[in-house]
Amino acid sequence: MIRIKELSADLKAQIAAGQVIENPASVVKELVENALDAGATAIDIILEKGGTHRITVADNGCGMYSEELSLAVQPQSTSKIATVEDLAQLLSFGFRGEALASMATVAAVTLASRVAEEKIGSQLTVTQGKLGAVTQVGMSPGTSVTVTKLFEATPARKKFLKSEATEQKKILSVVVPLILVHPEVAFSLIHNTKTVIDVPAQTPEERIAAVLRLHSGVLFPFEYSDQHYTVAGFLGAPQLANKGSHRQFLFINGRPTHRSDLAKVVKDAYGTLLEPRSFPVFILYLTLPQEMVDVNVNPKKDTVTFYNETAVRTLVQQAVVEVLEREDLHYTSHGQGFEALLRTKTMEPVTASVLRSDIDPWTVKDFSLDDSAEILQVHNLYLIAQTSHGIVIIDQHAAHERILYQQFLEAFEAKKSQLVTKVRPQVTVTLSTEEFAALSEKQAILQEMGFLLQFLGDAIKVKAVPTLFSGRNFTELFSEFAADLLSDREISELDSTTHRTLAFLACRTAIKAGEPLAQDERRRLLEKLFSTKTQFTCPHGRPVYIDLEMHDLHKLFKRIL
Amino acid sequence: MREFQTPMMQQYLEIKRQYPDCLLFFRLGDFYELFLEDAELGARVLGITLTARPRGKDGHVPMAGVPFHAADSYLAKLVAAGYKVAICEQMSEPNKKGIVEREVVRVVTPGTVMSDASLHARKNNYVCAVSIGKKWVGCALADISTGSFYTSEFPVATWKKELDTIILTYEPREVILAKDDYAQYEVISFFTDYQDCNLTVFHEWEQYTTDARSYLKEHFKVATLSGFGIEKKIQAQVAAAALLGYVTTTQKTTVVHLQAPGQLAAGHAVVLDRSTISNLELFKTIREGGAKGSLLDTLDTTKSALGARMVRRWIVEPLVTKKAIGRRLQAVEELAQNQQLREKTQKTISQIHDVERSISRFSVGLGIPPELIRLKHSLAHMLEVKTNLETCAAAHIQESCEGLSEQLSELVTYLDTHLLEDPRVDVKKGGVIARGISKELDELYALKKGDTDWILEFEKTEREKTGITSLKVKSNKVFGYYIEVSKSYVHLVPGEYDRKQTLVNGERFITPELKKYEERIVTAEEKIETLEVALFAEVVEKVLTYLVVMQTAAVSIAELDCLLAFAQNAVEKRYCKPVVGLSDEIKITAGRHPVVETIQERGQFVPNDTFLNASDHQLLLITGPNMAGKSVYMRQVALIVLLAHIGSFVPAREAQISVVDRIFVRSGASDFITSGMSTFMVEMVEAATILRHATSKSLIIMDEIGRGTSTYDGISIAWAIAEYLVSSTDSKPKTLFATHYHELQQLEKVFKKSIKNVHVAIDDTTDPPTFLHTVLEGGASHSFGVAVAKMAGVPPEVTKRAEVLLVELEAQAAQTVSVVPSDLDTKVSGVSEVVRILKTTDLDSCTPLEALQLLEELKKKV
């Protein structure tokens, strides 16, 4: 018969450790955070076999005295907080005092440290919880922690380790955000003697350029603050967007965090600048009053909750919209992608995905079309024109679509309240209590938009709607509005249905691909296009035109190397 | 010598006679042929087939040849092997009458080679002339592939030493001597020690040097040589004139691109001698002898060949003034702080070709058209560099940018309008000059095009007229243009066609009309070719008027490339900006060895502090176990000081460096090649140099002096040297002195004001002992030699016995040496006092009585 027993102290420690130390990546994360907390200005990370064989994190921070070493590997020992009040004002990464202790129970940890006042450092090795002797070691001031034999004593856990490449990837995914948010610290990461990252102390821009390979031309910096909060950072040009969210970084008070709701806010703000199902690049630094933030949600500290989330989301949304409006963009392309196309000699239409890899940066530039020059139409689809600095290739359909969309949009905006259609017979829409409450709160806006509604307890009687919305399923429409309101998004005057409507209208009315155009039609189209506000993508997110500068052409033809 | 009957072999012999010490590349059509002994040697060195073709009446003549278009790589091989090659070209078109005229157009020697195939892009290729006079020895050094030219002169007593340093520093590939000097055993034996250095007797030496001064003045178009600093240095003039003469003789043309001779670093650079250069492993490692692992290898992150050669020069010519050093440091700092600007500019510089070598080749008539296009792009990139960096504040960057003259853009435009973007390699085939330059040329091309069009039209009309669908107009070298008709249509061929040739499946015809146009096309082509050659020569001439502008620009780019590389190093290797010349102290906080730290894992190198000054820290006596890192520590200090003097940031957290005049590094391991000297002798020769030349501004590294002889000899010598270094009145060089003789630690007590004991720490509580690689104050008590022997795997029988002996010997030594300090203390201080008194006493104004009193006083002191 099995009796319930109290676990041995060892076993308790190992189980507790599992919360923090689940793979090499979590070891690296804890050690790098410790190094940062120690005030390091240079941190070197050395890995072997995805960290499963060995992890060393060496810093030049404040270091520890030899008598502190054995204490450092005890659980719930830390220098980072001393009182309960400190928890609320947490400025350091770590605070639970568990990381080193946890590592020491599941691996061999060699801790070497030297404070600047001492000439010689001390070293201590703990193997699966067993303390060795403290010895002397020659080293530079700072701390170096080496973790080997990870999970060797717990084969079951070891089994869960993935391939070397996967573990390395996981390590990078925890280390890169830390490297990004600390540009003032030099970092290196060496994996199997190969240097993966090696960056000196830099400015934030330089750091992003070095680590993410994104140069300033494709990033839009911004800073936006209100009374309590600051949102700063960089937005990636739309063409950088890709299918994964791995180039989205969010830092709350300097701590790397994942928040899918904020990511969505950013994405929505990009609107039609993006192709569907793609993720914009962003690096956001959110600064909130420390007491509003709670990081102590779980031992890994990668989730952060904060109060008044709605206000923060609104701020982020406004910031992003403003930046995108400020940057009036269009595609310029650098030769390589075309070269590839020319090599394969296919004349397929240039697709957005082919272009994206090569298009950068989005710069704002005045086009001046050469007045006398002819505009060429090829395959009744693309227009080619000479500009002051090169040539521009335009997708006639996409271009017209964009123009019309913008016109529809402007017309809609201007006349939405005048163009009201009475609903005959009047329709009564029943909504949930929540939805109803949300909508009734915004009655005024709805009225301004041209809705004439009567709120009856838990139903809405629809008397008149903007013409654009006439004949629609009103239950669906209002549900959507309510959802927007409930999810704390500003009710966008352009709900997705309206957008789709306008886009559809624009698309159907626009010049088709394959339609021959007369010379003056071509010119008019181009002039219109270049005077359109957002001219670089069609409402579906495809590029409208590609701008090739003489420089690019020269490169293509190897006139310059 | 063999006599020959055929005119060609007679011509060969006659030319060969003029170039007895060269292999003769004798142009025969598309080949360069070697004959007779040359052929045998060439075949062996080049691995080509040796044939022996019967040459009529002359019987079998050994012969080996290489195709002319591949000659460069074969030449490179021969030159690399140290041979000289005379290139003999056909000077007239072959025709029926008589033999083709041939002439040697240039001589290729290891020191005067110009082709990229033979040259190391990142290294200069120097040729050196040495003139040995009665009192003075002159030396001239030139790299004709880049145009740099230097002279130097030194007393005959020290010429070997001086020249040794020059050869080690500049690595000339060839040294030319006068016939008389070449005949001296002493001279020859000196030079034979340098394996990569080829010796050449210059037979026309006298011709150029009898009036060296006038020759130099005339060549450089100057009224006086004082600008070159050799107005009064006769031997330097002779060497320079001889070198100029040699280069002129080999290139068969005046070498306009050689710059006015500068002086080899003397007085305006920190002196680094052979043992310093080799012990600090500046260019190659002692163990492997390769560049990998050298300071240059670590430091050279330049992006162009121009910069790479400059960085080498900067290393061997460290600056000696605070101002000059500060200028470079300021520039490096600015570039280090601006990552984007730096990376952008480096990218541009990496696209700049080796302009110096290109223009040098054009100067001697060797350049090809595509090289001018590369030159054009390079010049454009240079201007781009200027635009990038112009806004920088640092004076050095500003001045380098000024060296990038706007005139370059004129030249770019000129080349742009005058040359086709993708010109043919051989200008004799045309297709080089752009349209719109010569009306005549444009007309010829138009004419040719018209005529070619006529031929196409002719083909079409003939096909229609005859109904032969397979009719084609073709051309080849033998028949020119012809009409080809396949067999099945031959019956349709009209009567006026003139049959020329019958093939398996067709026949070839000509018509008078076709021939007329052929004639016109051929004539046009010939005219085009002649005209293109002439126009290209004009272009080259025009380009050469910008010679100085381009050379100056190349130097500017080289400097900027170096500064950028230093900035890159500073950032990537985490170096700090040293404060140079603020005081007479060397104060390094957390210094690292720039090379060793790169071999170790990042951050694993244990940094150490250093403090040296002219007073109480003048000599650091370093003790500590073997392998603990004494040598690394001392070299690290020397390298940090050196780096600071070349204007680089240094591997340390903070560094304050006094300006030094010489860096001496004396080390146990020596690779001095001069045979017949024992290790100890070499050690002592080097020590002698140091003691004689060191000044208060020098930095000395003495690594285990006196270990090449018996213990007591060694201790005595080491002791005496250390004493001398701190007690000599007129020079107080800063010294790092490592020794295993722990007895020397007692010097600290004697010379409290100068010597400090330090040791490299070891933790002996562990077994084996742990090296801590940390330098601490105080002396070490043991060398742990036995422990190291154990680690190395020496059998326990031996190490155990050694331990026993060690205890015994140390006990004995403690007795003997214990008396030394007090005794020595009085003795030494007494003696120096006596010396001081004697020195200050004026005997001429001394009465006999005073002299006696003085004597008594002195006796008391001893």
C-alpha cells in the first residue's frame, strides 16, 4: 500500500526549480538578467550544443565577495529586494532569489566572482545541490557563471530537451529582447565557438540595426506620452511585415513582455498598409508608473499585468496611427529582386511577396513626371514612366483602385451624415446587455455618423442609417460596433465592413488589368495617383508602384558595381 | 659559348649577352620562349615541358615556352623564386624580308615587379639599394609598385644593426649593391642570412652615382636636395641615385611616379629594433613564423590594400609627439562613436581598388584599359568617402579629406566621357574609346557599320536573286568575306561567282563586289585600331597629369582606412582611449594582451594593472612561477604602449601613457639568424644595446636576462643590469624586469626609490597549484618549477628527487645570500657616493692637501 510521504528536501527543491529552469533558455535568461542587475556594461554569453552542454554568462558587473558565493546558491536569497515594499517598486529583473539555487539543484554551476576592490576572485562549484569548496581564481572584476550537466541528475527532464538548433533558437528568443532593450551594454553570444552576436555599447538605433539587421531607413522612431504613460520605439515600414510575430518586441518598463492585445492594436493601426495575415515589425518601449505594473505573476516573470489597460491601448493605437500618417510612404526598390526576375526571364506580374524581400527603404520623395515623356503601357497592365530620378512602374489597376478608394473614402467622410437613407420599414435590433450598454454610451457619435436610432431598454430601433450602410444586416453591423467598443478600440468610423465596401466599390469601378489606356488617360491616372494621400498600396495591401532610381538601373546593368 | 648560324639564334645570343644574369623571355609569335640553359632552368622552375627543336644548321636547341597571355603567372613564379627575367618583344611586324626586330622592353626582378600576380596586395614590395662608404652607409628603399621612396644614412660602425632592422621592418625583396661591395665577404655573408631578400649587382652603378646629386636633382626637378633631408648625406644620395638608376634600367623608362624620397623613420618614430619587432610578434609569430597571431593580424581590419599597407607602416613607425598621437586618437574616437558613418564609409572604401599600383603600372606603360575603368570607379568612391567624412570634426580626418582633391571628379568625368564602360583588354583590337571623342573615329565606326550593313543586305538580295535559301555570307581570317552555298544548291550558283573552296557539304565563293566591301571594312578596322591605340595613349597621358593628385588621394584613403579600422577595433574589441603624454607615468588599469585575449574565450583573459614612473616605480621586478604569465604581462604592457603611440585605442579599461622614444624587448627566446652566436652571446649583445641606448623616455622589457649561463653568472649579471638601470644618473628608463632569481627581490630594499617587487600570483593550496594570472605587489617565494614539471608529465622519480634537492639548496642559499642585502646596501650606497664626489670635484683647482683630505674622506665612505 502506498503511503503519502513528505518529499525529501532535495526533491522539493528539484520540483520547485522546474518552475524557473525548464530549458537552457531559461538558464540563460536568469543569468543575463542577473548580470544586468549587477550593473554590467559588457555581458558575454558562451554556449555549447544549444546550451545543453555548457552555458557561461560572464559580466563585468559589481561582483560578489567570496563569502557571498555560497549564499548566492541558497534558495530565496537575493540582494535585489529586502522588504515587501521593494516588491511593489521592483526595478531589478530578478527578485525571487530562486534562479541560481534552482540551477544548482539540477546542474553543475560554477560561480566565479570578483569585486573591483579585490585583486583576486573566488570560485565555487555546486553540483546537483552539493557545494564544493571556495577557491581563488584570477579574473577581471565581475561575475562569471558556468552551467554544465544540465538535468543530468533528472533524466526525465533531460529527455524533454529539444535539438541543439531548437534550444539555440529558444535561447536567442529570450536573449535578443534583453539585448535590444539594453543598448548601453555590450553583448556577445558565442555558440559552439561561432560568434552569433557581438555588439558594443550602442545607441538604440545602432543596436536594432546590428541585431535585427534593420537600418534606420525602414524604421520610424517615435515617442508619444500623456500624463502617466510613455510609448516610444520604432515601427517597421510596412514591407518588413512578415508571417510571424518574431520581430515584434514589447518592453514594459524595460522588461521584455508578450502582450497579444497590444500587438493587435498595432497591427490594426497599420490597416491596409499590410497584406492580410502579416505582422508588422515593431519595437515598443512602454513606460508606466512602477506601482501600476505587476510582474510577479509567475516565476518566469514574462507576463506583465498592469492597471488601466484600456488607456494604454488607446495610447499605443494613437501613437502608431500618428507615426504612419507622418511617414508618407511609397515603395522604392533596389535592383536585386528584379535581377532575379530578369534571370529567370519569366514575365509574371511582380508579386508583392517577391518584392518585399528587396524593397527598402520607404522613403518620401517628390515625383516629378517628365512632362514631355511618353508614358508606356505594357501588356495593358503596367505603366512605365520616366521620373526626375529614374523610372516608375505602375500597376494600372492597383493605382486606380487606390485613387478611387481614397475618393470614396473622402466622399464618405464628407457626406456620411448627409447621405442618410431612411430605413423602411424600421428595424428593431436586439442586442446583449453588454452590447447595448456600450452602444448607448456612444449614441452621440453614432448620430454624428448618420445613424438615427432609438434605444429601447434592450433593443435598438433603427430609423435611418448612412446610405452606405443601407440594406445591411443591422444586427450584425451593430454587434460589430459593440464588439469594437467592448474590446476598447475606438469605434472606427471605418468599420471593417465599410472598408470592405469601399474597397469592393473601388476595385469594381477601377480600370481593369488588360484595359488599353490612351496616352492622356495614362498621364491623368499618374497625376491623380501622385496627388493621392496614401498612394503606395492598393486597398488590398498590394504595392501600387515601384520606383527604380537611376542608381538601381545602373546597378542592374552593372554600370556601377 | 655556342656559336649559331641562324639569324634568329644570333639575335638571341646578342640580346642574351646584354642580360647575362636574367632569364630571357624571347617573344616568338604568341609565345615567350626560353632557350639553352634558360630553357632547362625555366622548365624546372615552372614545370613546363622542355623541348629541343632542330633549328636548321644550329642543330638541337633546348627550348621551353609559355603563352604570352599567361606570362604573368609564370613570371610571378620565376620572380618568387628569386630570378630576374628580361622581357624581349618583337618590335616590328613580321614580313618576308629579314628577321623581326626584337628588343628587351623591361626587366622583371623580385624588387621591381609590377603585376598583381607577383605582388602581395596588403604588403609593400620594396627594393633596396645599399651603398657602403668609408664612414657612412647609405640606404634607399622604394616600392615601385606604389611609388613610395625613402632614404637613410648611418655610421659604418653600426650599419649591420641598422640595416638588419630595416630589412626586418620593410622586408625588401631585393637588395642592389655596387660591384665592389658585392665582392666583399663580410657584406655577402650579412645579406645571405635573409632568405627572402635577393642580392643583385647593379652593373651600371657607377654610371648613375658618379654625380648622384645632379642626377637626383634632375630627376625630381629640384634645385636642392635639402627638401629630402639628404643634402649633406653623400652615401644616402648615392644609394638613392643607384636605386633610381636600377629602376629606370629595369623599367626601360623614366619612372615618373616615384615620389620624392622621404626619410626612413629616424627621430620621428619610436625606435623598434629587431628583437622588439620579433619578440612582440608585430608581424609574425616566433613559433610559427606566420602572420596569424601577430599584432598586425589582430589590428589590421582595414578594407583596402592601400590601408593594409599603411597600417603596417604605422606599426613600425610609432609617433613620438603627443600632438601627433593626439590627432590620430581624436580621429579614431570620433569614428568609433559614429557607427553608421563608419560602416557606411568602410563599405565604400572596400570598393576602392589598389589605385597606387594601377597608376604605377600606367606610369611605366603597363596598364590595360579595364584598369582605367576600375580606376575611375575607385576615384568616384574616394570622393564618396570625402563626402561621408567631410563633416567630421577631427583635424586628422579633415586633413585627409583635403587630400581627396575635387580634381579627381574632373578625371572621373574625363574617363567617363573618353572610355567605353566595358573596354576590351587589348587596346590594339579597338573597342576602348567612347563615341564623341574623335570625329574621325566615329566616322570610321559609322563607315564600318554601313559596310557591314551592306553585307547583310547583300546576303539578302543574293539569296532572293539566286533562290538559294541556304546562301550565307560569312568571313574568316584566311579568306575574308565569302558566300557559302550548301551542296544541294550548288547548281543554282550564278556564273559571276568565283569558286574559292570546296567543303564536304558546301562550296565557298566570292564576288568582286563583296571583295570591294571587304577591303573597305578591313581598311576601316585597321584605321580604327591605329586610332584607338593613339587615343588611348592620349587618355593615359592625361591620366598621368593627375599622378600626384591621385597619389595624394591614395595616401588619404589609406590613412582614413586605418583610422576607421582602429575605430572598429576600439568598439569591437572593447578598447579604451589612452591619455598620452599627460605625465611621465605609465598607468594602465585592467590592461589586456591584444593578441592573447583574442585566442582565449571572450572575457577569459585576466586583466592586470600596471604602474611605472620615473621615480619610485621605475623598475618592476617581476617574479613568479613558470607559466604564470610573466612574459604575457610584460609584452602586454609593451604592446599597449606601442598601440597608444600608433594612435590606436588600447586593450584596457583606462590607460595613461607617457611618450616613449624606444621600446626594447629582450627575451629568452631569440630567432637571431646570424650563425655562430650562442644563445648567451645573443642575450648579452642585446643587453648591451639596451644599456647603451636606453634613455629616461625608454621602455624596457627584460625577460629573464642571464639565464643562458650558470646560475651565479646569471644572478650576477641580472643583478648588475638591474642596478645599472636604476642607478645610472642620466637615464632612468621604465623597466619591467622578470626573473627567476628570487635573490634579486632584495634590490627593492636597496633601491627603495626605484624598484618595486611584484609577482604573478598562484594559489598553492590546491594540487596542482592554480595559476591566478594576477600581478600582485611583493615578491614570489617559489618558482614552482617542480610543480610545473609534474604537470608536464615528468616521471615522479625525478620530481620527487627534485623536491628534496630544492629544499636542501634553498636552505643553503638562505645562508649565503642572507648577508647580501646589508653588505650590499652600504657598499652600493658608499660607492655611488664616492663616484658622485669624484665627479663633482675639480682637480685642477685642488691643492695637494685638499686632495689628501678628500682621499681620506673617500676612504671612510668605502
